Amino acid sequence: MTTTQRRSWTHPVMGTQASLHLRGPRVDSDPAVEPAVAAVFGHLRAADELFSTYRPDSQVSALRRGSLPRDRRHPWLTEVVELCEEARDRTDGYFDAWLPGGFDPSGLVKGWATQRAADGLRTLPGFDHYLNVGGDITARVGVTTTPPWHVAVEDPADPSAFLTILDVRTGGVATSGSAARGAHIVDPHTGTHPDELLAVTVTGPTLLWADVFATAAFARGGHDVEVWVAGRAPGYRVAALARAP
């Protein structure tokens, strides 16, 4: 009988902690594992160097200063700018990276970078992976006989409790809210910080769009959040919703 092994790696990156979990029969001995893991964290660090709004030497900071010619943009930056434009259109403007203060793709970049970093793990046949970067999660079960990953969604009003526990085989899970980082999400239509909800968790086929719609749904609020997300993002759903008391 083949024994399934599990290993995990955790490193600080993008101003938070990134945790990678692998399951497979040879995770402790397959020589392809360590280079693939190194590539995941290397990708996340490269994305942080490029997109951080806190680093004066990043391309996003140069773009915000107006000192980055279009022909010097990294291909990743060009891709993310286009994705931010698409996200603004798909969310009725509730996701907008062009708020006062300059272009800030942070609400999309972490999910995008996490998903792209994990995509490289598909070269490890027979392994399941789970990558969590600051609460943005992308997972894949590549072996049909293994169980799904269990993802606990923390109750923002009580960190010792869970709103729900999700079974995820392949896809993304993203949560947006104010409990951990305070009032950092802005409703682009009013310029105010929404306070109707405490947190919104969205699941779907990709972490990128789960992340975008979690942020947009939190900014929009309303009692029809679930219907609103489902109508604009087929295949995505609100898996947990916490309203402010």
C-alpha cells in the first residue's frame, strides 16, 4: 500500500506569511520537490518586489510617481493593469485600482501572484498542493483517491471560532473584511469605508477572481451579496458572510 506523506513550508513574504502544503507518496524523497517549492516562494518574492506600494523601488511605485514609461513595464505589470481594468468592469466599479492616491493593485495582486506561484506545482505529478498567502488560498487535489483540503473560515468577531469549514478539491478561497486590517477597503462610488459587513468569503475555480469578488462584495455590501456575486461571476459563490453587529 502506498503511504501518502505530507510536508509544509512557511516563509514571510508580501508583508504576511505564506504556507505551502504538499501531499503525495514521495514528498520526502522526490528530488523535484525542493526546486518546485523554492520556485513558489521565489515567484511570490518577485511579485512583491514588482508590485509593492511600500517599496520605492518597485515598478508600481514608479508608475504611481509617473516615472515609468510604458515600454519599460514588466510584462507582469502590463498583465495586472489589464486584469484590474477587467475587474472594474466585471464588478460594476466596486473593485477599482485607480482610487485617489494612485494606482494600487493590492486587492488583486496577492490572489493573482498566489495562483500563478502554485500553478508551477502542476509539474509535480501525483501531488496535491495547498498554498495560503495571508488568508488567500489556492488548492488542488491531483489524485482522485485523496480527500479534499479542509479550509476553516475564521469568525471575524471571534478568532477562536469558525464561520464554516469548506472542503476544497481544486480552486480558490478568498476573504475580505475589516477585522484583521481595519477599515482599508474603500467603496469607489462614495469614497467611504464600508461598515455593513465584517467579512465576505468567496470560493470559485480561481483564486484571482475569488479575491476580486470578495473585495468588491465587501465594498458593495447589501443583503443580496450572494445573488450579486453569482450573477457576475458564474461558478463563484459566497461561502461565508459576517455582518457587522
